[in-house]
Amino acid sequence: MTSTTPVPLAALAALLADGTRATFCLALLDGRAWSAGELARHAGVAASTASEHLSRLVGGGLLAEERQGRHRYVRLAGPEVARLVEDLAAHAGPGAAARPATLRAASAARALAGARTCYDHLAGRLGVAITDALTARGLLRQDAGFALSDEGLSWFAVELGAPLPGGGRRPLARPCLDWTERRHHLAGTAGAVLCATALERGWVGRIGSGRALNVTRAGHEALARLLGLTGLAADAAPLPVRALSGRAGGG
């Protein structure tokens, strides 16, 4: 017997089953608003094709739309959508992305794997290394999900100088499966505050207009001072973390 009742899961899967729409969503994981023209160029499709795909994504609730004059801007509808896209990318496996066809593609893939934004938090080897360091120092617990300890809350407020806001429905800390490292990095409010702080203070900078990041000299110094992270390579790819003190990290 075949059901004629629409299945929300099937409709959602259909939105992301198209390569162009999936490319749009992955690009928007940088947390910024993109114009329709920028996304069209990024995906290598005509403006009319991009507009059609974007309308479907907006209508399906995955993207939010803003218009300024003649320009149409879109962004992911929220952190829940970003988590969905990143989780699906992690479960999909590296596939062809592990075998870039050109030197430029190989360089871009290496940069993304080293450090990148995942919507509004840090990902790649940098994000995982920071998560390990927080855990090793007893600031983040991973024994029953992700949770900040009292020392962790104090670290954000005092050492980092970026107190975490209270209230709200978003969890303070949650794990996000890193699609290149196959391990968890820190997301949630704490991950967003940490990423915003690193960008605002110039500890990391964007490489071009995409998601990839590089660690600056100031970032090397700050991460060593605050978390004992050393050996950050020039391409922003952290070498194995060395914490100043505390337990061995989990995950």
C-alpha cells in the first residue's frame, strides 16, 4: 500500500539531494549572508538556475532571505540548519573531496581541513585541537555529552574575557562532528563566543571569501597562553596539542 501523505523527512532530503543546492548550503556554513550572484558563481551555475534553487531552499525553511534593493541575500536559517548540514557532510564521507583534481583544489581542501568556520564556531584541526585543550584542562567535560565545568565558565569570563550569556534555548556547549577530522569540536553558545572572539581580536583571519581560516601571530600567542596550544603550523593546521596541565582529553 502506498501512502499519499507527504513525508517531511522525504521533502527535506529532496532539498539537499541536488548537487547545486547542497553546494549552496555548504558555502553558507561560513555563517555569512551571500548574494544570489555570489552563490551562482561559486556553484558555477546560471543566475536563473541559482534563483530557482534558492527559492526552493527558502521555501523549505533551510535558508532565510533578505532583500536590499535589487539584491537578494540568503543565509542558513539558524544554527540547527547548520548542524544538520555539517552532520550530513560528516556522514557522507570524504569521497571525491579527498582526491582534489587540481593544485588549487588541493590547497583549498588543505586550508579547510586545517581551520575553518562551521557556521558560527571553529572547526577543522584547529577546532578539534581547541576542544581537546579545553577538555585536558578540565574546562570542558565530554564524559556525558558536552558540558562546561564551573572552571570552564570562569575561564570564558575571566581568562578569555568573554562571559557567556545566560538564558536562551541554545545549549552552552554541544558536540559537532567534524567532517574532516571525524571527531567532535565545540559548538553551541560557547563555540560561537570563542569563534567570534578569535575573529574580533585578529587571532584568526579568513582566507579569501570562504570558510577557511589562518592563525595569525597574535593567535599563536593567545592560544599558547590561554590553552597551552603549541606547534600551530603556518597553514593553520595544528599539530598534536600539548596542554599545560590537566587530564588527558577525550573524544
